[in-house]
Amino acid sequence: MEKKKYSSYAEIERDLEILKLEKEINYQKLVLSFQKTKDSITPQNLVNGFVSSYTDYVKKSYPEILQSIIPFIINWFINKKRGS
């Protein structure tokens, strides 16, 4: 990074004020992010997240589950009719 050359104290003061404001903005973003994280980590949100991810998984795998279960059900009915 190249050093900046200043021609007056006013320029230095302006840049220092900008840096101070940027620092405050970044600090407030960090505080807000921490607060959102803290609010999202509640037992209810954790359970809801687990349940929603589980139901999404089941919905996506529903056809594969049916394909694996249907042959067993058919065999069970066939064996039941035979009396075995």
C-alpha cells in the first residue's frame, strides 16, 4: 500500500474522521450480527430448524422410500393369500 501524502492538517483530520465513522459502522454491524445470532439460537428455533430439515429430507427421498418398500408389501400380500 502506498503512503498517502497530505498537504494540510484538514485533510488528515477528514481522513481520521472517515476512519472513525467506518470503525463505528463496522462495530455496529458486528453488534447487530451477534444479536441476530443470539436471537436465532433458541430452543424453539433449533427444534424448528431440525424438523424442517428432516421433513425436507423425507420429501426429497419419498420416491426412493416408496420404491424400496413396495416390493416388500407386494410379497407380503402374495404370501398372505397363499396362507404361508
